[in-house]
Amino acid sequence: MTEASSTSHDSIRAVRWQGDHLRLLDQRRLPSEETYIDCRSVDDVVDAIRDLAVRGAPAIGISAAWGVVLAARNDPGKLDAALSALRAARPTAVNLMWALDRMKKAIVRNSSADALADEAQAIQDEDLAANRHMGELGAGLLDADTGVLTHCNTGSLATAGYGTALGVIRAGVDSGRIARVFAGETRPWLQGARLTMWELLRDGIPATLVADSAAAHLMKSGQVQWVVVGADRIAANGDTANKIGTYQLAISAKHHGVRFMVVAPSSTVDMSTPDGEAIDIELRSPDELFAYAGQRTVAAGAQAWNPVFDVTPASLIDAIVTELGVVHRPDEAGMNRLFGNVR
Ligand code: MRU
């Protein structure tokens, strides 16, 4: 795999093409086990995306691109079916559809597995470069001695490497501007507790875990000046879908005078979705709420509602940081200035 050399605080790679198959760090098993799954067919990749072995908007898109390469190697006559199966694996993160649209265009140019592998590799390499650039742009918005709160996992695990919001945190720690990092647990799947804490500690970034329900109290304490999160889809007016719980963080941030930053590559921006109302929010099984660490915690017969993303209105966002630039106080006009001619 071609890859820019790692910078400090950036050692993890969750998605790796192995020449004839795709190797994914199995995020369902972290942090207790660091195991990998080898995807040798498009169905393996669909299963890995749907079952969250790989998750995080950019990582889903990159994996799907490699899934198309596997389809071209194994069954070149069924590329359309492969594209459809991958597209249906998860609904909210538009990076999946973006990557598949890009692979579709590549198929029209040259559908050989080697040519498609070049395109998948380009998608992966561009994501890593975008993350590094966003890290610099986002960290540049922070004052000295800043405390940040992040949500879900937006790091190397969720991308080609370095991360989006976690990229800003990596860059902010490297430049000395970030003095305190807090991560919310991110119920129910615990991306913050299980993944972000593992990733930050492994890369030598001190971080403090908080229960999701501690966020407002943390903001009130004055230890946090910015909430820094990623995104799964940013609509044409700046409304942003991200992991469930992000919206309540934005409301709380506004109340406490804490600023709110969304960090995402342009592949997460969907100018064909006018606003947050039009974003398809994934509903997952209620079972994810009924158990903790495999142990049933809720009375038998209970019902649960499990939307796994929510939409933060643009009016609660101070800055959307992308590799193409920063949209301050996003609205339709600001988004259009930066993304009107993209795609
Ligand atoms: O359900 P997940 O774990 O795929 O959700 C991930 C998130 O919501 C992330 O915040 C988002 O994809 C940005 S990752 C750089």
C-alpha cells in the first residue's frame, strides 16, 4: 500500500489492501482484541460495513471502493450488482455513495481490476492527505490552552489515517494549543469509550473519558472551549448528520458559549441534499440498547428506539472544516461558495 509516512501521534491503519484481498482491523473487538478480518469477496465487504467491523464515514467509502476491486477480480460480469449491494450496506454516510459513484466513473473508463485498484488507492491516499490538511486548518482555529470534547470515533480507525476531528486534535496537541482532550462514551456502540480512547492512548495523546450524560456539566465547568466532531453527511445548507448525541452536544455548547467545529472531507459534503430533513437516518436494532458487554441489562419485553445518527442544524455550528477550506457560521451561501462547483 502506498502511504505517506506517519507523523507523530498517528500509528494506526484500519483498512489495508493486501494485493489480492482487503484486510480490516475488526473494530467490533477493540480494545480487548486487535484482530483483523480478510475480505476476499464483495459480500465480505458488505458484511463488514453493515456489521460495523469497519465504520466511520471515510473508512466505509474506502472499503467499498476496494469491494468494487474485489468484484472486478472475482466476477467482472456482475459489477453493477456489486455496486448496488455496497451502496445498500449503510444509508447515512454519503462517503459510501461518493466512493461508489467515483468507482462507477472509473469502470466506464477502464473496468480492469488493476485500473480500479489504482482508483481505490487514490481515494484512500487522498483521504489521508485531506485529513492532514484539515488537521492544520482546524487546529489553526484554536487558541492556546484549549480544552476539546469529541464524540464517537473520527480517527485513523474511521478514515485512511490521522482522522477528521481526531486529526484536528492530533494537530492541536502537536502544536501545543490543545491542553485537554475529553471523549464521550458514545452509547450505545461505545465508539468513544472503546475506539477513541484506545486510539488516543496508543498514540500517546492523554485523554479523559466522560459519560455522554456528563457533557453539559463538563462544559459548565469551563474545561472545554471547543466541541470537535466529524460528520457522516453535510447538506447544502450546512446541516450536519453525525453520530447520535452530536445534536445535544451542539445545543449544550451554544448554551455554555463553547464553540462547535465539524471536521469532514469534501467527500462528506452532499450538495444534492438540501438540508438535514432530507438525510436518511440509520435505525439499528433495539438489541444494541438491551445489552452491555454481551450481558442483558434491560427487562425482557422492553422496547427501544435506536437511531444511530442525528442532525445538527447549521445554526449551531461555528465552523465546518474541510480540505478545501473552512466555512465559518455555515449557511447555504457559505456552503455554495466553497462547494458550488464540486462534483
Ligand atoms: O456508526 P459509525 O461508527 O460508522 O458512525 C461514525 C460517526 O458518526 C463518525 O463521527 C463519522 O463517520 C465521522 S468519521 C471521520
